[in-house]
Amino acid sequence: MRGCLRLFIAAFLTDAALYLAFAALPFRAIELGAGPARLGILPTLYAAAYMASASWGGRLSDRVPRLTLARGGSVVFILGCLGIAAAPGLTVLFAALPVLGVALGFFWSPLQAALSDRAAGNLSRAVSAFNVSWSLGKGSGLLVGGLLTEALQPQPALLFAGVPVLIALAVLPRNRPGSGEMVGTVRAGEGADRPESNPGVTFLRLAWVTNAIAFGLGSTMNVHAPKFLLAQSAGPSAFGVVIGSVFFAQTATFALLHSHRPGRGTLYSAYALGAVALTLFLLAPNLVLQWVAALPLGIALGLAYQASIHASLDRATGRGRAAGLHETILGGGSSSLPLAGGVLATLTASLAAPFWLGIGVLVAGFTLTAGLLARRRGDPPGAEQSGGFR
């Protein structure tokens, strides 16, 4: 765990930088003449680039030094922030935004794999601390980014977003010769010494799906809750309370999971809590109950992410590839579910439609998960180890 401290700090600083940039980005686009349709393109441009590079970066980190890739991604991120800040028009801004996605795809997947390399027998504790780190960075970046954008205008705020990454570059440890993090294929026999070793392939894939759905619901809340609340005579402050509560509950859940090894119950709980949260949010007669609904949603996000990243890293080999797929599938859920919800809301003229869609997806995901895991109960121990990553 002591060897992971610098990775935790780098995770905090990098997510703080990303969400500082995201806080300023829409205002920069508006300065350049973006309307609602073009503003809606922004997250898609980032997500598409991130999904592609996260998978590629993870696979590559199983062949070359992981933290070298992470450093390269940090440098590219700084260049992307400079490009967005200096963009003379929307065309250049749209071209520069995917650079951030590419950069962080080559940062997060290798960094997560390096975390597993260093965690040894303390993977659950290391993953918990890692999740708390980036989650706190996200909240800090949004807060500081909003304040800087209002005080200094979007361009200086975007330039400032590169500063935390510069610090992260200095903080990231050097690759240690002879260690598992130099190349992703761990030395023969090392996996046998890990008290936590490869989870079943079925559980791993279901954890990825659960996490994608959970973060799709989080994005749905972020994108579609404002109009839903405005229709109920609640303003931006009410939205801030709800989203802030989701973030707080998620971070607290990460902290409480420091000694928890995810299992079937983790996935079932994430689905159940997510369904309860969205149902309560839709039917709540006042803001207080809507705030209460945000808490189980945050817990569901925390449980789902912990299960996905833990199952991805809990292996002797192929950690980079698994971490890359974890991030790629998460990005797919985060971008597709809000988009589908928006289309459904347009077709039905119902602001509640995205949330009812989310509940339906949760029920389908729970049913699929329960069915597939029930089929595996009769398998002999280690039956799933013949598949997966090598």
C-alpha cells in the first residue's frame, strides 16, 4: 500500500484537472457560438476518443512500461487543454476535445494496472483508496473549475487545468526494474502468491456490464435531471444538492469498501439500490425526498465501480487489457444510456422517460446477472479460469 501512495495522488490530481476543464468547457464553447445541439456533441467527442484509447492503452501497457504510458498521456492532456483554450472557433475546439479522451485513455488503464502490480495482497484496500482519490479529485475539479471560470473566464480556467497534471507528472513514480509493472505479464509463479486471484470470467463480464449501467444512470441524472427539476419549480441549486449527494454517497461508499472483496451480492445490491433510487426520485413529492433518493444511487455507483475495477485487476496477468476494457465499457454505458433516454423523452414528450428507461435497464440487468450467475453455481471450482485473459 505504501508503494501506491503516489498513484493515489496522481489519480486525485488528474481527475481534478479533467473536471476543472469540463467545468470551463461548455462556457468556452458558448463563447465560440455553440448552441444546444453543438453543446450536446461535446461529451460524445470526448467519450468516443476515450473508449477507443482506453482499450488500446490497456493492451499496450501489458507490453511496455505502464507508467511511461501514463506520463505520455499526461503530456498529451496538457496539449489538449492548450488547444481548447486557444481554439479560434468551434471547428478547432471540436478537433482538440478528443485529444483529452485519447490522453486519459493512455493514463487511466495503465495506472490502474500499475496499482494492481504494486498492491500485492492488499488489492481491496488499494482499490478502495484509489477510488476515493479520483472521486475526491472529480469533486474538487468541478468546484474549483466553476469558481475559476466565473472569476477568470473560460480560457484562463482551461489553461489552469494543465497545472494539476504537471504536478502529477512529477509525482508519478519511476518504473522499477524487474517489477511486474515494467511489463504486464507477471513473472512465472507470482500469481500463485496473491491471496486474491483471477475471478470467474462470467462474474468479470457481468461486473463490467453492471458498472456501465450504473454510470449510465449517473450520466442520465446529470443530463436529464435539470429539466425534470425545473418542471417541478426547482432550480439549479436543487440540482446541485441532488448531484452533490450522489457524489458524496459514492465517495463514502468507496471509503467503506476498503476491506471488501466484491461478489454476487455486490452486483445484486447495485441493481436494487439503483432501481430504488430512480423510483423514489420520480415519485418523490418534494426536494427532501429527491435528495434522499440520490443517496442510494451514489451507493449503487460505488458498489458497481468497485466490483468492476476490482475484478479487472484481480489477476496475475493481463491487468492492463482488463483495466482498458473496464474503462471502455464504462464509457459506453455513460454515453449511450443518456442518449437513448433523450431520444425516448423526445418521442414520448415525457421528462420522466429517461429515468423509467433506466429502471427498465436495471431490471433487465438484474435478471441477466441473476440468471447467468445461477448457472455458474454448479460449475466446479476454477471452471471459468480456462477463459479470460492471459
